Amino acid sequence: MRRLIMPLLFLCLFPVLGARAESRPGAELRYSKSFSIEYHPGYKLLKVGSPWPGAQRGYSYVLYRRGTPKPSGIDADCFFEIPLRRVVALSTTYLPQIVEIGEPNSIVGVAAAAAVSAPELRARIASGKAFETARNGVPDIELLLSLKPDAIFAFGMGNEWDQHPKLAEAGLPVVISGEWNETEPLARAEWIKFIAAFYDKEELASAYFDKVAREYERIRALATTTKERPRVLVNGPFQGTWAVSGGKSYMARFLADAGSSYLWAGDPSTGGLVLSVEAVYERALKAEVWLNPSLDVNSKSDIVGLDPRFASLPAVAAGRVWNNNLRMSPGGGSDYFESAILNPDRVLVDLVKIFHPELLADRSFTYYKNVGR
């Protein structure tokens, strides 16, 4: 489930790429604190400082121009000839970033084909130009080797489920991203610059990100003009427990920026809290809006089907239950878990429209739909 969920990216060309590159100033990172990029004569050095919570080490990658000598005397986890030509993405969140910088044809493998929403990539999969590289969640090492990727964009969680150690052991060129570890929506979106560095397209990525950041800040400022801040509940029960977002998490920041009052805003956690259904239900009686009850919830009857007690929740009674499953792929994947990380401005528009219907009346929903009526 994590990487239907989950979740990269970068900046300016290095000096040896020609006079035009030398005259262009390096782009800066404005929000992310989890990665950096350094430009040296003949190569770029990318550093990932926080690949997952509590990580004991980071990762570093050297990028050098295809056809030039491999830099020597540099301590790094992996060296990559760029621009990349053949790429495998093990998270759907990397796909829209690669598409946005105009490189969908570089993708030769994805972890789960059914989860992919982007039409360009579904067409590549259907035509046999890109392959599903995992079986039952386990990477097919033999297939990956046969694809001869220039890079495999992966992720780590610091536990026994991590796939990247086996991939590296097999000699495959693995890149570990820490994008999903960011707690600020704009910081996650800024990882497009990280991905773009592998294609020498940092300038294009920076221009896209700047546009997203401007719109996000504009919508956030609009939301601060409202006096009412509806109380919000998130997620739903699963196998006897209920995981809610911590008060300092990525989702909590979205809720605050959209002008709402999150029921767990006072919690200091940056990740999730796993609670009993009873504990959440007691607090849910105060919620005026409920978001993301479950991916397969599409109606009020579906909500009550989760637990008959939910019919008496104020948010359910008022028809104010919203789900981020408006855009689903033919295979059942939610585009929210693919493109929303790259487009936090669109997510914020949706949330502001939910919490403050009087605002943004001229805008359409991108990811959310009402499932409580």
C-alpha cells in the first residue's frame, strides 16, 4: 500500500556543459531540507540526507555527462551517466515528475502497472515498451537486469520490507529518494528538481515548481481570510485499528493551510498514529468534515458498511464526507497517489473548496469527490 502511496527531484546545469550552462545561475532549493545538489567541473553531486525517519546514513550520487570520463576520487554510492535513457520507477509518485519534464519515453519499468494513471505511461505498458517489474510486491531481479536500466528510482523505509538492498546487491543502479519523508507539501513537490538533474532538465523543473509554489501560496493566503475553521477527521478503520495523521505530518500541514482545524493538530508526530477504532470514534463525534475514509468508499452506504456506528457521526449525517478517489486508473489505482505530490496547489484548492465552499467557486475538483450524500 505504501507505494501506491508514496513517494523525488532537481536544478541547473554544470559548467562543462557549454557556454549557455556556464552563464546560467544555479537554481536554489526553497523548501526541501532533505536533499542537496552541488555543481563541480565535469559532474554534479546529489546528496539525500533523510531517506526515511531515523535513517543512520544518507546517500550520494555522482552524475556526469554521457560520453565523458567517469570522475575519480569521489566517495559516492553510485555513479550515473546522464541524461538517463532507460529508467525504472518503483513508486507511482516518480512518474508524473518524469512526464512533466518531457521524458515519459525513458520509462521502461514500473512496480505495479495497474496503479499507473498517466495515459502516456499506460500506452507504453500496453504496447510492451514498459514492463511491470514486481510480482506480488517482490522485484523481479532477472527482468530488471534484462531491461538494462540506467537508473532505478526506489525508496527506503528502514525495515525488512526494503527492496533496494537486494537490487544493489544484484548490481543494479539504484537511486534512493527521500521525497516521501518531507512533511511540507511544497518540499515534496520540489523533488522534481532531484529527478530533473538526472536528465539535465533542472531549469524546466524549476520553472514548473515555481509556478506551483506561487499558486499554493496564493491559495493558502486566501484560506487565511476565513474566520471559521471546520474540525476535520481523516482516514478510516482497517483491520481493527485506525491510523490518523500526526499533528506535524504532511497531511496535517495541508489541513492547516486550507483553513481547517485538525482533530490531532496538537500531536507532535510527523508520521501516523495507529489508534483503536473506539478512541478515534470518540473524537470523531466532534468532526464536521471527514476525509479519506477508505479508497473504495464511494457512497454513504459504503461509509456505514465500514461500521454501522458511523451513521451517527455529525460529518456523515451532514453529508460532509470526501474521498480522494475522484480520478482512478482502469486498473484501480488512484491518481492522488501518483500526481498529487507534484501538484500540491491542486490538492489545496480541493481542500479549500471542501472546507470553505464559498471560496474558489470557479474551480473544479481535481482529486476529491463527495461520498457522503
